[in-house]
Amino acid sequence: MAKVRVGRVGEQIKKEISQIIQSELKDPRIGFITVTGVDVTNDFSQAKVFLSVLGSDEQREETLKALGRSRGFIRAELGKRIRMRKVPEILFKFDVSIDYGSKIEKLLHQINEENAGV
């Protein structure tokens, strides 16, 4: 039963953080971001927010730095929007699964082209 609640809270945090980043943050260093997932610990003390950023590696790093600086603001806004006894500490991480998936798709496409040419 506890895992269901953790999952629901994680999805709500994902939705709210996505809205906060899109509408409330005015930092020009923050590029096009998609919040792909949130992992919340069982005691709700920490939330790992996984992000996908469109752009070069330099733009990704700048975006991560800007989000790191605005972490307190995002946490305060999250506390206003979600009624919880303790608002979790937020950690931002890059989601590499999208890049990995596109790499695999590219490799499969190359294999299909080679087989079609044989």
C-alpha cells in the first residue's frame, strides 16, 4: 500500500515541478526541459527529478546549474502546491534513457540498411 502512495506522490511532484519550471522560472539559461520522471524515497525525504534537455552538452550543464540555483524556490513552490508534512529535498538528474534509446534505434536502422543492401 505504501508503494502506491509513493508512486502517486511522485507523479504529483512530477506534474507540479514541470508546471513550476515552465511558468514560474524566468532564468534564460534554462532551455527546453521535459520532466521524465520522479523517484521519491519511502519516507518522502528526497525526490530525484529526472530531466531531458534539448540541446548541446554545454546547454545541458547550464540548465542543470540554473536548476540547482533555483532548487530552493522550486521546493518552496512545491510546498505551497502540495499539502505534505515534509516537502522532499529535490535532486536534479539527467535522464539518459532517451539518448540510449535513440542510439539503439540508430544502430538497428544501420543493421537494416546493411541487410537490405546484401
